[in-house]
Amino acid sequence: MTPAPVIIAIDGRSGAGKTTLAIELAATLRNHHKVSMFHLEDIYPGWDGLSAGIERYVTTVLAPLSRGEAATWVSWDWKNHCDGDPRVTLPAEIVIVEGVGAAAAAARPLLDAVIWADSPDGERRTRALARDGETYEPFWDQWAGQEAELLAADDIPQHAHVRVLNRADGTAPADALQALTYLPALTTALVPELSSRRGLRLLSERIEASPDPAVLFRALYGTSANAVWLDSSLRPAGADGPGRETHAAERSRFSILADDGGTFGQSVLHSSGVTRVTAGCATASVSGQFFRWLETVWGRKAVRCPEDYPCEFALGWLGYLGYELKRETGGRDVRSDTPDAGLIFAGRGVVLDHTDNTVWLLALDAPDATEWLAQARDAVTAAPEAGGGNGVVLPAATAAMPADATPPAFAGRDSEASYKRKIAEAQHQIAEGNSYEICLTTTLSAEAPALEPWAAYLALRRRNPAPFASYLRFGGLTVASTSPERFLRIASDGGMRAEPIKGTRRRAADPDTDAALRHDLATSLKDRAENIMIVDLLRNDLSHFAEPGSVTVSRLCEIESYATVHQLVSTIDAVLLPGSPRAEAVAACFPAGSMTGAPKISTMAILDRLEEGPRGVYSGAIGYFSLNGATDLAVAIRTLVVQDGGQGENVRLSLGVGGAITADSVPQDEYEEIRTKAYGVLSTLGSTFPD
């Protein structure tokens, strides 16, 4: 008897390409493993024998193989319609079983992984009859009826760990194998395959150019279903106080453009404890905490950066983490109508250096890398130079809404009266000693028959440029953010930085009024108290994985001015303890303390009761997790979320706004603050704050 093998079942309806997928997957796995295979079509007892065949398969084949024993079974003679010769299937390191019902309920306890292969109905019939038409065609409807009966009683696709949309274009085996490497049950068995995710070679090219990033993004990724633009749309022209230029330049130096195309491209959506990783035509579903999954794919230095390359991003994961991931960091479980995280893996991308006026093209070494580098080089050359006050040249269509369209009419989750009542309840909780500061938020939402997310984002970045602006597209979900706030940076060398914002005043067109507003913020004891409480919270968050004594506050309560607001900003630095798990270090700080209050866990519980609904993307984080172990994440504020309602349906818009409540907060002032914070986005859409 040999050790129990890893058993992978490939199931699906007839004609979905299960057999070809199994044979080609086995051929690839045989490069590193001993692989055995079993086809259920060899054991079904005739055209009415689907159920009986599954029973035979489980008892005479699967059960002994799962124990590491040889399986002796009786084949079916399809020509003479009777039992045929006895056969033997030997165990191996990996066993692949394929056929309709391979992952039926009776089989699943004995399986390590289930792949469900699917194809459109018309294509399945064509494929199946092209292979076995002479014998199969008279029985197609009869067999299809048995499949339908089986699946009505046992929803096998819902139990699949990996789902493959098999287009018969040769991509399914490689995509399926890529997806299998994410399954914890196969981690040990697929060590050689997992090693391909490490030791990657990074190709690079440096171009002296300053192309317009909007035009370049549109040229490279305008038709990509999933794409990310981390857009440093704030230029450090003009001074807002001592040292302001230095910090603005540091945060606004690089823009990153990428999609999930190419050999290594993948996308990830996480919702309520399930991470779905899509690689080409295959999607793996991995149950468990998101940050645990992130630790398995990020944190190690997997690439060597180019010489003289100034940016910390060296390809990797980009996207957002939603606020509801707090369920993994001490908060309660609240369901959101948007995924709790959305990421792409970029195996190639473009980095714009706005300080040196250069472009870096990056690509992981792959068969398609040379072709992509050439395409990207041509796109950079063809794009016009960046220009204008904030380095933006917009395409012709710059309006967020069509000229004849009515601006979206936003409704608030809270009326003015209900929001003020919640402020009073928050102050009661503070008086009771349950919190020191409560960052109370609300949501504005609307539906619009005509809104182009791309045009809306271009208008937003033009009106309200920000150092951490971003445009994220995940199919029918778009995130358009003009965030000024860094949540957390961990450099590849372990340097850590958080830069919370607490304290806001509107900008005014009149210089004297604007200066007075700025002075009022600078001298406000209440705003300084808010900021300092969050600084203390973040010092504690960083200390969980920092070298003892390394946590310092390099800036405290300094004013930074943006297009629509003045804000009070502090900077906390630390050094990551060598060997610390970087994903856990991010989790220790999540969600941003500036969006919860202090102390964090008890305050999040209070907020769940007060807010009466999820925050979704808002209050989470947006940024990247690089292959060199670096991450840079912004707080998801000033963020418009657009969801495609489907064909003929209105798009759904949401905008989160909020402010910190302390014991001496004035309800009217707090309400005016959320109106101020919403103004930049609403005015761009031609909308007003709801009455």
C-alpha cells in the first residue's frame, strides 16, 4: 500500500472538455509527479447507467484509491452493451478522476479538489458528437436528461473548488493548474508548481517621456474588464506651508497603470470568507480569512528590481480592501453589497515617474512579455505629453454626465436630524467611557440612467487632484477615488509609515477667507485633540510588528491644503521587525484608525449599531502589494463607487462621508463637515447634498 494520494476530480456536463482537460493537466503534472487517471465513461453500465456508474465508481475505484490501494473494477463494453474485462487503476502521488458525477455527493468526502468544467450548451453538444457522434447521437437527449436529474438533486458546481470555462482554445489546463495552486489542500502536493510563483525574473525598460496618464491608460487598458490606475494626480506645484512641497512630492511622484492580462494575470474578489482567484478561464474558491490568503501570496521578495529603479512597486497585486474586512481584525461580521476585497495580479505594468519625467515598463519574463513591451512602448510614444495645471490632458469626453442628462439625485442613509441624533448617541457612549472618539459615517446613494464611470473619474481628478487618487475597474464595479490620505506604507526594507488625517475645513475662493479658515483649523483645540488621539491609536497599531523603540512621530498636526479642503495631517514612522509576516502587519492596522476612532475594537462595535449598514469600499484601503514585499495603501475616502445595474438598469452610485465625534463636538459643525467632504464629488457630478 502506498501513501494516500491527492485526488482531483474533474466534473461537468457532457461535451465540456473534461477528458481533454484531464489528459493535458496530467501531462503537465507528470513533469514533477507520478500521476494516475480514471475515466468514468469506462464504468457507466450503459446509456441508462449514470447513477449506477457513479455508485460503482465510488465503491470500487475511489474508495481503495483514497486509501492508497490499487482499484480493481469491471469495465463496460459499449459495443456489446454488457460488462467487459476487469481492470486495475494504480494509486499514485496524484490521481485524476474525470467524468459526469466524478464529484457527486458520495464521492466528495474522498476528494481533495473538485474542478467543474463548463461550456455553452450548443458547444458542448457539438464537441461531444464530433468525438463520439456515431454512437452517442441517438442517446444524447437520454443522457442529458440523466445529467439534469443528477444536478437537480446534487448541485455539484456549487461544491467545486475550481470552475473552468472551457473554450477549447488550449488555455484551460494551464489556467486550471494555476488555480489549483491556491487550494490549501494541495499546497504540499504542488510544491514544484508553487515554486513558479517565486524566483520570477523582472524585465524592465526605461523611457524618457512624460505621457498623459489618462490617454496612456485608455490606450493600454481601455477595453480591459479588470484594470487599475493608481493615479498621483496632485502635482507639487505651489506651496502650502513649510515642508509641504516635500511631502506632496514624495506621495505624488509615481502613477501605476496595469490590468490582469498576460501569462501571469489574475484577479481576486473576496466576499464573506471566500476568496475567488481567477486565472484566465479558471476560478479557484478558497475558504478562509482574506489576510491569511494574502500572506500565502505576498510578503516575500520574489523579484530583483532594476538598477536605479526609484519606485517600490515591482509588479504584484493592486486594488482595494473594503471596510468589512474588519471582521478579521476584531470587528463584527457585516455583509456588504460589494466584494470585501478586489485585486488584480499584474504581471506587467507601467510606472510613471512624475519627478524625473520617465516611464518604466515592467513585465515578468514570459512568452508574451516581449510583444507586450513593444505595444506599451508604442503607446507611450504615441501619447501626448502631460500638461496643464495638474499635469492632466483630458480626452474630448470629459463630462461625467451627458449634457442633456439630469444630475443624479442623491439620498442619504441619514437625514440631518437622524445624523445629529447619532452624534448625540456617540457622545453618550463617550461619556459612558466606551470610546474616546467615534468616526461616525453615513452613505449617500443614487441611481442614474446615464453615467460613464471613466468620464466621471477624469472630471473628479481634474476638479480635486489628490496624491492617492485611483481608478479601479472590476467588471461592472468601478471605484473612483481622490483620496489625500495614506493609510499604511511598508517599504521593501521594512520602513513603515502611516499618515492619518483628522480635522477639515473647506477652501474659499477669497484668499483672506481661505487663510482664515486655514488658521481656524490650525488653532482648533478640538481638531488637534481628534488628530492626536488617532496618532496614539496608530502608534499602538504599528507597534505590534515594529522593532521596539522604532515608533516615532515625525510630524504632528500639520496643515495640508487641497483643491477643496484644508486638512490636519500627522506622520507616524516605524521599522518592521525582521521576519514579521507582512500581511499580518497590515491586518494589525486595518481598518485605518482615522476611520474608526479609539479604542478601535469597542468603537467599531458602537459604529455598527449607529450606522445601521455596511460601508463597503469606503473607509477601506486602496493601493498595491508588490512582489518585493512593499505595500502602499491609501484610505478609501472621497471615493465614488459605481455599480453597473445590468442591461437596461440604472447604474448605482454610492459615496461615504463622515467625521470624528468627540465629547465637545458641536452637532451642527459635524454635519457641515460631512457636507464639505462630499462637495468635491457631488459638485463634479452636478449633484447637491440631499436635503
